[in-house]
Amino acid sequence: MFNRIKHNPDAPFTPRTVMLGGKAAPGYHMAKKIIKLFNNLARKINNDIDVGERLKLVFLENYRVTLAEIVIPAADLSEQISTAGTEASGTGNMKFKLNGALTIGTLDGANVEMAEEMGKENMFIFGLKLHEVEELRRQEYNPADYYMCNEELREALEQLKNGTFCPESPGLFEDIANDLMYHD
Ligand SMILES: *Cc1c(COP(=O)(O)O)cnc(C)c1O
């Protein structure tokens, strides 16, 4: 979204505030890196003159039930985008739904039951179904193919690699980019 605004600052854009909450276990290096990345993105995007008030990122510090009680009823859109087959259930998805947020998500975990209960027409479903994920894994899955074919994805990953969001320590997010390129 940031790159789209930067490339075309006068194009229409529905204003958004993106919130991310979560905690990382002490030894979970990649989760810590992702939180760091989100905070660095926030620093860059929230202070960008072309972006202005149209896009804001907020990391919810110390996310816990007390904060969830405020944030969940206030949310307009709930993103539940795990790869099909990876989420056991999810409860946050149901809390958002019950409090009136729209859901964009994959058919995974409790999203499946939510879609059954409320009707698929009331949910924004996208992504591979479980059997399609399994089929892709059986074939040769090469994440780098998507990087080659999708210009926006390529730009985003290049920015992770070249230190756009961490000029003070340029290699910091390279492992996230490599994980996405060669593994996930
Ligand atoms: C519901 C809840 C969770 C679990 O969220 P999921 O999206 O199901 O992983 C975690 N933390 C808090 C504070 C919650 O209220």
C-alpha cells in the first residue's frame, strides 16, 4: 500500500489504519524480527509526506485482553490470513466477527465454520484451499517464482533486502526476505 501511494500519490486511496498486536517468546527470533520490521515500517510510513493521513501503522504494545476489549469492537476489518491447514482454530477471528468487523481470510481454522454460519457471501475469502495447498506442496513449490512474476512483491522483498526500512543497520531484514523467497 505504501509503495502504491508513493508510485502514484494522486490516485484515490481509501484511508487505512493498520494495527498489529502480538508478543514473541524470548527465543523466537523471527517473531521478534517481524515486530521490529512492523515498527520500522510504521516509523517510515507514518512520517511520509506523500502518504499524509491516508495510511497509518500502529503496533499495539503489550497486547492483552484489556487492550483487545477496546480494539476488537473498534475494528472495521479483521485479517485472518493463515495458510490453509496451519491454524488450529483461532479465536480472535470469532471475536472480531461477533463485534461486527468484516473478515478477509483464508478457509483455515475457525474461518471455515464462520463462513458456514454466516454465509460465504458475508466474508471476503481468498487464497488456496487445503487440498490446493497440499497439491502445491506435492508439486515443486518454489516461492521465488512468485517473486519473479509479481512486480509489487518483488519490490517489497527488495526493500527488505536493501535496507530501505532500516538504514541504520542495512542487513537487518534480509533473513525475513530470504525466508519468504526460499522457504515460505
Ligand atoms: C483472542 C486473543 C488472542 C488469540 O488470538 P488469535 O487470533 O486466535 O490467535 C490472543 N491474545 C488476546 C489478548 C486475545 O484476546
